[in-house]
Amino acid sequence: MTTPSTPRRRYTKVDPIPWWLKAFGGLVVVFFILPTLFVIPMSFSDATTFQFPPQGFTWRLYENFFTNPIWLDSLGNSFLVATLTAVLATTVGTAAAVALSRLQGRVAQLVRTLLMVPIVAPAIVVAVAVYIAFLGWQLTGTVLGYVLAHTAIAVPYVLISVTGALGGFDPKLLRAAASLGSSPARAFVRVTMPLISRGILTGAIFAFIVSFDEVVLALFLRSPLFQTMPVQMYNSVTVEIDPTISAASSLMVVAVTIIFLLPQLLRGRVRRR
Amino acid sequence: MTMTPDTTAKATGPSTGTPSGTEIRLDRVTKDYGLAAPAVDDISLTIEPGEFMTLLGPSGSGKTTTLNLIAGFETLTAGSIALNGTDVSDVPPHRRNLGMLFQNYALFPHLTVAQNVAYPLRERKVGKREIARKVAEVLELVQLTGRDDNHPSQLSGGQQQRVALARAIVFEPEALLLDEPLGALDRNLRSALQTEIRRIHREVGSTFVFVTHDQEEAMNLSDRIALFNNGRIEQVGTPQQLYAEPETLFTAKFLGDSNVFELGEAALDANVAWDGESWVIDPATVAAHPGVRASSAVVVRPEDVEVAGGRDDVPAGANAVRATVRDVEYMGSYRTLLLAMGERGLPGRTRVSPLQGEYAIGDDLVAWWRPQAQRIVAA
Ligand SMILES: Nc1ncnc2c1ncn2[C@@H]1O[C@H](COP(=O)(O)OP(=O)(O)O)[C@@H](O)[C@H]1O
Ligand SMILES: [Mg+2]
């Protein structure tokens, strides 16, 4: 999860990190980032097929992307589904986290574990189960279907981040609020929410991204009329071999990175205790 | 021991401000968490309008639970609670209109001082200008003018508790409930804030219910004290009453130091025997405790006990017991002699002034007091 606190400089002086550990860390970073950096130069390539190193420089692939209604629609669909998923998953996940923070004992523990299942369950298993159920309910290919399915897998992320934020929340404040005239609902809005807003925001961003780049469920739920961006990307490689995917991928990377960095950018604005 | 409660101020009750305090009546209140014994066990207590009532008692005796029942944070197992005659047993806390002060201040960390104090006013839909006026007024009352825009984390503990106090009284609640509000502060600050709280009680004139385990604090602040023990109220009365006229051994021991002589099965009469000594009981005490007490004790405060070199120096009519000095504590203006009294060497204490001469460990003395100074309590 996003931990906003970076280790202090002083710390490294007290206990210096050996060079080999730094080198290993560097390798890991390269391993994760390199494929991403690979795709961006590709997106400006002049070649008509996938080639590396890229040749020439052109905006053509981006032109393709932004003039092709199939790509644009899928992008719009993804934004729509991800936004609705973020709203729904954040609401449900926050409510669950607040409720579970007040409960102790085995039932609460059981519910907590159950809510985490979508993270550990193999995506394909979840997808098949959702597909079968949604076929019967005629939810495949509908916005509602995507949103419900994505919410199920996004809620755990909200739950984790909001539960973390609630760890630093003093429940005495709710008694104080009640003594000052706040109903439980008012106290939640005026006291709890502002104090756990970072956790809620982090959860919302995770939910958005989980939905935005989810492909397995989306593949099962797609219809000819409604596809999300990851599905369209998948099609473009497996069916059409369309180099526009380089531009699409680059756009995805940039979009997701910006969204991920949002909390850091907003950090100064939210006062912490 | 500070044994000089300010009697004059209390006799007149809340002097300034509106005499519009609220009566709080607890009727056979019980709270059972399902533990071995109920946390609060069949308590009845009437707190008068405008009164400063302290719930005093050792840790775990049920004070906080009682306060939380009044506030509405806990539900009653049995009994009822009424504010000014209106039963509020089923009213949720946010509709009871009671201010509350917590030990850890419970200020909202995301709000400034002014916003914290304005909080209850905003909940009551008070107009902007009225809010500004009241916040300024109450911040002046707690002497925090000019700190409006600070966040709680920028204030000291004492200042934070002042903000909490301002926030708890700004909406003119029916009563103010305080749960060990000074417990986290150091000694000097405590005493300063005690004075402050008393002043504010006088100026605001509303009912205060104050929880503490510190008997000195209770003595200093209260109009009356309800002494808690094991979920029950041991005795209710003014600080002077509780100190001078304890009804039980627990009360005598909890408030101030006492010399305790358990009488066992001895008959309570004009005369009583203890450890071979024959003592006179004050006629008034005999009248107040008719017949035989199955289990009682004689209690004498250290300041009422005198020491003499021998039996001959003891005035006629005084009760006496032989005592050996175990230790001498120098307290500045006086000294405390720790004694071993009677055959069994029961621990006792007395105060002597340096004018009475020097005492050394091991000195054999006679401790004596007048019968009027002693109390008979249930043991
Ligand atoms: N929420 C609770 N659940 C279970 N037991 C409690 C709870 N609150 C208090 N108690 C028990 O009730 C008794 C009285 O507690 P409390 O009212 O806090 O005492 P005090 O404030 O006098 O120290 C204690 O034995 C305590 O352990
Ligand atoms: Mg307590």
C-alpha cells in the first residue's frame, strides 16, 4: 500500500546499506520498470510492425488512437466503469472497514477474511463464476455487470487502506462529537471522514486502477457493443496485430502513474495529526 | 493533606451566572457487563441544580461507568436517569445536551481551536456571527484569546484541556461531565486548572459532575462528594462531612489519614475496651449508634492525636493508648510521627509541632485524644 513516510536520511547514516544490497535493489527496479520504458519509445516508431529498436519518430500511432472510435470508445468505457467502481467500492469498503473496526471476535475476523478472498482467488476462477452468474442475470456486457464484478475485486483494497487509516483514529472523538450534539451519521461526516480521508482516497485510487486495468473479468463480460480498453488492447494483439497498442499502452502507463501519484500531489493539503 | 476547604464560597453555592443548573437524578442505576460483579450496582444519587458533584473512588470502582451512563454512552442494565425530572434513559447521547470533558482532551485534530469550539454551535445551526461572538467570549473565559487559528497539536496539554472545556460549555449544556480531566497534567498545572474549573463553575452556574480518584482534588473542588467503592456509593456529603463524619471504615481510610482501632465484637457503650485500654465514648456517638455494633471501629484523625511522655501527662477524660515511635517524617511546619500502638503495635500516626520537642525512633510514649474527636464507623 502507499506508505507516505519515506525513511529518514539520518537512518541511513546510523546503519549504512551495503553496496550489494543497493545494486540488487537497482536491478529489481530496472526489472519492473524496463518493460514499461520499452513500450513508450515503441509508440513513436515509424515501423508498421513491432520492431525494436524503434525506427524514426512519428505521432502516427497516437493519431490512430485518437481518431479510431473503437479505441476511443473502449477508453471511455474503461473510465466510466473504473469511476463507478471506485465510487461503489469506496463506499462499500469504507463502510465495511468502519464497521469491522468496532467489532472484535471470531465473526469479525471471519468477515475480514472473506472480504479478502477476491485478492487471493485466481482471477480466472472468479471470472468464470461471475460469468455464469451474470449470464443468468443478463448482466454480461452491461455497465452494471462490469461495475459489480470490478467492485467485488476492488473492495479488499479499499478495506485495507481504510482499516489502516482507522488504526490511527481515536474512537473517543466520536463520543466527544456525540456529547457536542452530533448524531452518529453527522459524526462520521464531520469527524471520521476528514480524519481518514487519506485512507479513503488511497482506497478509491486503488479501486479505480484495479478496475481500469482489469482484463480477465472484462474478457468474459465483453460484448460486441461494450468493451473496455484492456480488452481492446488484447484484441489488437491477438486478432489484428495493430501497432496502435503501443500508443494505447503508453497512455495507460501515463494515466495510471498520474492517478497513483495523486495522493502524493495532494499530500500537503490534508492535515495530519 | 490540605484540609482547609473553602467553606464560605460553597455554602452560598453558585454565586454569579444564571442559577439555571440541571438536576440529575439517578434512580437505582445498575450497569452489568457480565463480569463477576456489576460495574455499577444499584446506585441512587440526586445531583442538585448548579452543584459541583464529584464522583470519587479508587480505580475500577465504577465512576467512569456512572458518568458514561449519565452521558448516554452506555445503556442501563436497570434503573433510570432523569434530567430535571425528565427520564432520559432512552435518549441517545447527542440529544441529551450534556457537555463532556475527557482525560485525553478528545479535541478534533483536523480542526483549529476556533473550529473545535464552534463545533457544537454549528451542530445547533447557530448563525455565523453569533458563533464568532460566542467563540470569542468562551475563549476569553478560558484565557485562550488569540489562539483561534492554532491546531490542537500546537498547544500544550493544559491549553488543550482549556479548549476542550471551552468547547464543552459554549453551547450552554444542561450539565458538564468531567472524567479525570486533569489526570494527564503535571502537578502545578493541575492545581492551576482546578482553580480555573472552580471559577468557571461559579461563572457558568451549571451542574458539574466531576470524576477523580484523587481525594485532594475532590476536596478542593466539590460542593459534595459521592464516594464510590466496588460499584456502590459508600457515602455522599460535603468534603467536610466525609472527612469529619465518615460513616464507614472505607470512607475514613480513603479520605485523609486515619488511626483505626477495630473493636471487633465489643459492645458499643459509654465505655469500650480495646487492647486492654478502657476508653470513653462520647455520649453523642453512643446516641448515634444505638445498641451493639457487631463490627465497628474507632477512627481518629492524626491531627487530633496528641502525645505525652507518660500516663500522668494525659488529661482526665481523654482516651489513651501506649505507643512507640517507629519513624519521624519532617513535613516542614509540622512533623508526622509514625507509631506502633497498643500490644499488637498497630500502625498509627500523629502530628506534632517542633515546639513540642524532639522525638526519636524507639521513644515510648502515650498517644491520647479527646472522645469528641473520635468517630465510630462500620468496619
Ligand atoms: N466496556 C466495558 N466492558 C467490560 N467491563 C467494563 C467496561 N467498562 C468498565 N468495565 C469494568 O467495570 C468496572 C468499573 O470500571 P470504571 O467505571 O471504568 O471504573 P473507574 O472509572 O472508577 O476506574 C471495572 O471493573 C471495569 O473493568
Ligand atoms: Mg475511570
